[in-house]
Amino acid sequence: MKILHTSDWHIGRTLYGRKRYAEFEAFLSWLVETIQREEIDALLVAGDVFDTTTPSNASQTLYYRFLCRVAASCCRHVVVIAGNHDSPSFLNAPRELLKTLDVHVVGSVSEYLNDEVLVLKNENGVPELIVCAVPYLRDRDIRLVEVGESVEDKERKLIEGIRSHYSEVVAIAIRKRDELLKQLRKRAQLIKQTIPIVALGHLFTAGGQTVEGDGVRELYVGSLAHVSSGIFPDSLDYLALGHLHVPQKVGGSEIRRYSGSPLSMGFGEARQQKSVVIVEFDAHKEQGSQSIENLQAKITLIPVPAFQMLERVEGDWKAISNRILELSATESQVWLEVIFKGNEIQKNLRERLDAIIAGSKLEVLRVKNTRIIDRVLNQIHDEETLDDIDVNEVFERCLAANNVSNTQRPELIQAYKEVMMSLYEDERAHR
């Protein structure tokens, strides 16, 4: 059994106003080719398929065209869960139709947890994989709000809600596996055969690595809402997570991983090697093995090509101009972010950059002149845009501008974060 784990496609995402459909199309074509070349049996997509809850027609076309191509390939199963950027109702809308292509979509938590446990069968109708398809768990899915509860109570209930949800779903999966194996052994006497159990999730684990400008959003209010790896049951044969864009292990485990985003979502990720994860199970234990409960998964990372080169160029004018001239000489087609850090004042920095890249294949998407910013008082940044700051920082600057006392700020910031999280949840719920 060979599984490919990917996540965080964010189809439709732009970069400083530049559309990236060509990159998404190139990645999805590469992914189909990789599935064919590696003879993948099941594709797992761990959330954030789209970048917004209302994907454009072009984004939808890329997604559905990709699913049709995979359905015609060697891949027997596709499992897609919703992430925090996705609209649960939008992803769920065509799921009954997609089942005919053996594409299973879980956009939101169901009243019946059995709906999140998928038994996938091979071409002979024999169960070969059980998937715990847990979508992004919204605050309202995992805890009840009580009047007068403290911040600590909310955080504790969030963590316990996530732990309980995974525990119950995996317990259902184990019961199903035991029943299926009992039937298989009775019918075919396959003593050494078992069925792997894998789980998907879209959340932020404690200690998870992020980079500046990757757009990874906090999922819950409260610093403790980064779950520890200990909340996931040990009985899982593989855990496929989404949300963090840096490919990484969870708690140092080989079989608990974030695949990371396949495209660099910002210039902070420009030098990062993107990848997808191939997980290979041997369905039979060696003779003499004492246990068949946990399979040993073989993990292979497949590097994803960079379909559009990004580079952050920073320093004084000499360093910036020298690097740009080097890139021009190679005729590279690169999108640039330029951060000027020289001591001299460069009032016409954009004009100088336009002149130096003229006639090349380089494009400057963003310019940040830190020398000017440092001279501006009261945090009024001449060349700063809303792309540079998040919503929480905007609110904190408003508090500072209105001379709100330090004793009042923590409670106001907490209330503001709760309001923003509620808005995000309402937006997803009504799509």
C-alpha cells in the first residue's frame, strides 16, 4: 500500500496582487505524474485546498480537473479534508458525486463520528486501508461555551475536545479493523495480514515550525491551543497533518508529519525545499512477528520543483544591485522582494530598481525601505501596507494610538481575538 500525503495547496492565493494560477496548474500536473510514476494507491489531502472560502472559477476548474485526472490514474482512492481556509459546505457540496470517482471529501464534523472513518477497498473489494478523516475542528465543534469561564478554562476545554475527538474516531477505526480482520481470517485464513489505520488532521501542534510571511493563521484563541503530539492515539500507523507550511515531523516521530505547502506562500519560504510524503506499508508481517497492531511505515520525501522562483534580496544598495545583476546575467525569471537596509536614505528606491531590472526577466513584487521606516515616528510607516501586518497588530496599534493603559490591554486584546475568531467561523459556516 503506497500513500501520498500532501496539504495546504491554497489554490487561488495571490502574492502581492500577482495571480499564480500557472504555478498551481504546474504543481497539480506534476502531482499527477508523481502519482503515476510512484504507483500511488491513495492520495491524502490534509486541508486548505483553496485559499478562500469562495474560490474563483479558475481555482475550481484546477481542482476538479485534477480529481478527474487522478481518478483515471493508478490511484484507487483520494481523501480530502477541509482546512481552516476552506468552506466546509463548498467542499461537501459535490461529495456524493465525487464518491463515484472514489474521492472522499470530509468538510466538517458530522453528527455521527462514523462518517469520519473511511474503509477503503482494493480492486477486489478487500479492505486495504482505514482513514480517520478528521477535518479542521472549529471551536464550536469541540467545546461548549459557559458563562463566566476563564481563558484557562477555554484553552483546557479546547485541548480536551481535540483529544477526545481523535480518541473516539480512532477507537471506531480500531473496532472496524478488528471486525474486518476477523471476517478476512475466517474466510481466507490470512493470519499475518492487517489493515493500516491512518489519520488526517488540520491543526497547529506545539513546537511546530513556521516562517515569517507564510500566512499561517492561529486557529484558536489562546496560546495553549497548540496541541501536543501526545493527544494523538499511539495506535495510528501514520498521522498526516496540514496547516503548517514547513515540511516537518511532529514530536520527532517519523510517522507523524506535516507535508507542508507545495508552493512557497511568501518570500519567507523562498529558500525552503518543498516536498510531498510517500508512505509505504507492507500489508503482511514477517514470520515470527509478535504483533500486527502497528505496521512499520517506510517514509520517503519527494521534492517538489519550484515552478516560480522567488527571492528575497536585502542589504544596502551595493549588495542589492550586485545580486540583481547576478540574477539578470543568468536570465532567470524570478519574482523579487527587496528589503533595503542601508544607512543612506533612498527616496527613489523603486525607480532605481525599475531601471536596473529593465530588459531582464526579473520582477520586483515588493519593496521595503527600512531606512525610511526607522525614521518615521509613532509607528506610522510610509511604505508599510496591510500585507506587512496582521489583524492583531492593527488592533494593538489602535490601543497604543488611543493611549489605552497597559492594565486594560490584555483583556481587550483577548476579547478582540475572540471576536475575530467568531467572524472567521461565521464566514465559513455560511458559505
